[in-house]
Amino acid sequence: MTYPPGAQPPQDRPHYPQQPTGQPPPMGYGNPPPSYPQPGGLPGGYPPRPPKKSWTGLIAGSVAIVALAVAGAVIAGIFLTSQGKGPLSSDEKKIQFAIHDFYEVLGSQGFRAAAEKACAADRAEFDAMTEEQKKEFDSATVSVTIERIEGIVVTGRSATAKITGKLTVAIPGETPDSDTSTTEHLRKEDGKWKVCSAPT
């Protein structure tokens, strides 16, 4: 096949005319359609994906929470030990706590509730009373003020302590009975000091 002078043979692919400068090219070659992902974003013009969260912040937060929990447990242990409740408390602290606890219950809830805080011998003695005797104890009004607990002596599983304060027991129809000091007896049972009405 012959071509006119100066003419070129046709190319293998169709020829598209050049667009004027400053205008976007038509859809097709050189301009991807909007459904294709654009750089830094998602298809369809959605905003870019947020960066993945780092585990570092989560781990640091967890460590801080654990550290606070441990610190809280240590502070609680120190407080309980100072109050005579913790496992590291001395016998003297535990005895003081046992006495305060017993008399607090006696003053606020009466003999029946206080008997549950007493040593096994006292509990057995209270349980052996008739219901009429127990009701007489229930009718009593008890007022307790402890000023000092001192002179604690521990001998094996027994102990004594001198209490200074005021204990007043009032039974209806009778003159109130008051005492300002007493020597308290205690017995260690199941690892806990219990108030007893007599030496054991």
C-alpha cells in the first residue's frame, strides 16, 4: 500500500488528540476513575484510615493500674497491722484490738452478741443459760469507755491486760453497777485472741 508523500503509516493503537494545557484529560488513559483508591484515602472519596493503635499505651496503662492496686494493698496491710487486724500484727496489738472489739459490741449490741466474740469457755457458759437468764442479760444496758489498755502479759496461749476506763451495767429495777478498772483475761483460739471472764 502506498501513502501520499510525507504521510506516515498508521500506528498499532488509536491516536488521541492532545488536550489544551490547563484542562483535565478526558476519562480513560492517564486519569483513573473515582472508584479507584486515591492516594492516602479510600475508594469513593472516604477519609483516610486512622493509624493502627499502639499497644504501648495500653501496656503502660495496665502497668499503672497494677502498681496502684499493689500500693493500695500495701497501705491497707500497714493500716490493718497498725490496728491489730493484719497477719503481721504483734500479739500486743491483736490483744488491744480484741478488747476494743469485744467491748464495742457489748456496748452497742449487748451480751448476746458479745458472747460470740468471747472465748469458747464463755460461749459455752452463755449457751448453757436458760432463755429466761439470757433475756435478763438482753434487758441490760451497757455503757463502755476505754481510756487505756496497758500492762499486757502474754504467757503461751493466755494473756492478761489492765483496762482503765468506765464500764456501767444497768438492769431494769436495779442500781447501775460501775467499774473504772479491771484486769482482762484473754485466750488465743484459732489464731485469734478472745476475751474471757476468768483465767483459762
